[in-house]
Amino acid sequence: MTTPPDPQALLRSRSYVSLLVLAAIIGVPISAVAWGFLALVSKLQGWIFTDLPKGLGFSGEPTWWPILPLTLAGLLVALTIRYLPGTGGHSPADGFKAGGGPPQPVELPGIILAALATLSLGVVLGPEAPLIAIGAGLGVLAIRLVKRDAPPRTAAVVAAAGSFASISTLLGSPLVGAFLLMEASGLGGATMELVLLPGLLAAGVGSLIFIGLGTWSGLGTFSLAIPDLPKAGHPTVAQFLWALAIGVLAALLGWGIRWLALFLRSRIEPRMVLLMPVAGLAIAGLAIAYAAGTGKGTSEVLFSGQDALGPFIESSASYTVAALLLLIACKGLAYGISLSSFRGGPIFPALFLGAAGGMALSHLPGLPLVPGVAVGIGAMSAAMLNLPLTSALLAALLLGTDGVEVLPLVIVGVAVAYVVSARLPPPAGAKTPPAARAAPGPPAPAAPAGSSPERAAEP
């Protein structure tokens, strides 16, 4: 019988210090790649939906314009999944859970191309899952270049550090990204100690790169905090009751979106080259229907909502209840269709839908705007992500100082949504546990018998 290496011995070893240095070094190029990916997506979105229509002689984006890019998105993503290694990354319909380990470097071109087509052409998904996969894949590539025979534990830690670096500021803070990855991966105990420090170091370096490149280019950096919101005030009994109701409603809406995604996936996957353009066309139709019914832009249904969330909440007075309900219906359906077969992350559409739902309910007695939006964001995130701690943190971070005052309400809504979601029957086609590869898995098992603690941590 042999005993696994002592984690404390690994942490005290000189080779672990070398691993920290390697994590800091790889954080620089990986975060630069992640920033470049996000900048490219932003430029492509502006060119496709703003510059190109004007270049063709239109005064602005025609209402029917989304038909072209969304249909093209379906075709491009289908061809990428079908013909490139790695199926373009994991299917977001399976949820945001670890389980398959980091992608191999050969899979990175397919992941990048599928994500670019998805995000730049208006599909209702976010960039976080592709960024995490890209960061992990680049981490694996880096450790292979540095030391081809590195132990599995070392490769897993470096892959995790790459993921930390790649989303270092996407969620407003490197700590939030690290928290998301830890909760999604189920890291704890000795495993968390081994992975957390290299990951945080890579994320800290990555955040500096994000800030520096954003300042140098003039594109700026993404911040989740939403300024100029009305004062939230102290929670009341009525608001706690609303938090219970919002938690239940979010769980039911989240279940319906997942059911739609899994229902469509089982029918699209066998004939994706033919049917994914049809799915893209359906997403475009929902955006056009919303624009025609409300006079608002199609972009409120399309895209992840990452950039639109702040302006949307700040201009809440310009939306009627009917417009908000139509937005929830159209974006929720488009979200489910996008999850079924495209490649991207589920976080930002869930945040946007939760904000829209809370905004709509704030027109009813006893629920002011800020508590409604905060609880809606937290509850919808918990329903879609099954990450209750991260969901509460995201809602609090979005609302800045107001988020602290309404945090008790957010926690109630998140807890209710999480518990109700767990008690609902899983939609047909759901995998248990979800087989996703959006987040890096925990390190591989302890080194085999005969390995020394220093060898197990050696980079």
C-alpha cells in the first residue's frame, strides 16, 4: 500500500514555486489571446450589424438584416462541428459543469472558429465557455512545449491556470472568474489549495494584460458594475416574499429553456448542416418579431446581452410591461435554440433574462426596480448555471453598493431557484452529471507509487 503525496509537501516544494512562475508566465500570452479574441468579436459584430448595412446603402440596420448573419452562423458552426476535431467545444445545452478535462491543442481551431461564428453573427450565447476552453487548451500546449513528460497533475494545474487567465476580467474581477471556475469544477480541500494559487496568479497577471491592452487600444475594459441606479433601500417583508416567487419563476423558466435546448439538440445533431441554418433563421425571426412589436432594436434579442445589460437597466423607464414580456419570450426562445446546437457560454443571456424579468415584476406593488433586477439576475443565473454562490456574487457585483443592501434578497431568490430546479425532473436528454468541458476539471489523481512529492509537482 502506498499513500498519495502530501499536498502540504507539494506546496512547500521548490518545484511548486517553479509551477507558480510558469503560471504567471503563461498568464501573459493566454490573457493577450483572450483579449484579442474578445476585441475581434466586438469588431466583427460592429462591422456585420452596423458598418456593412451602411456600406450597402441603408441608413441603418434593416429590420430583416439578422436573417443573413444568423443563417450563415448556423452553416459555419455546423461545418466546424462536423469536420474539425473536437466538435467545436462542448454543447452548452449540457450546462456549465466540469467533467471532461481540458481540450487538446488540436481541438483549439474548431473551438475558436465555432465561437467566432456564434458570437460575432448574433447568436444568443456568451464568450465565457470558449474563453475557458481556449485558456485550458493553451495551458496544455504550454506545458507540452516546456516539459513534454510533465506529470498529469502538473498539466491539469497549468490548464486550470490558463482558464483563470483567459477570463480574468470578463466578469468584472479576476476573483469572480476564479470563484466561478472553482465552483464549476467542484474544487475543494487539498485539490483547491494546489490549483487555486497558480490560477489566481495567472488571473492577476491576465487582468493587468486586459487593462493594459484595453487602455492602449482605446477599446476599454468590461465592468459589470451598473452606475446611476435608484437607491435600493432596506429589504422589506414584501420584497422577501417577492424573492421567493422570483426564485420559483426563474426555476420554471430555466427548466423550460433547457427542455427546449435538449429537445432541439436531439433533432438537429443528426442533420446539423441542414438544420442549424434553420435554427439560425428561427433566432433571427424572433429578433425581428420583437423589433416589429416594440420598435426597439433586434440587438436586444440577439447576442449575449453582455454589453447591453447596463444600458438596458438604466433605461428601464422606456419599457412597458408588454414590451418586457415580449422580450423575455423572444430572447428566452432564442436562448434555448442557441443552447441546442451553437457554441458559447450560458452566463450573460441568463443575466439579461433575469434582469428583464425583475424589471417587469417591479411594475407590481411591493417590488422596487433594484431589488427586482438583483433577485431576477441571481435567481435566473442559479436556475441556468446551477452555481448558487457564483450567481449571488454576480448579482451583487452588478449593482455595486446597492448590491450589498439587497444581497439578503438575492440569496433567498438564488436558494429557492436552486432548490426548485433540483427538484424538477431533468428534461429529456439531460446528462447526469452534465458532460461539459467549459471549465477545467480538478487535477488528475495522485502520482503513481514510487513518485516523490517533488516529482508530482514538477513542471
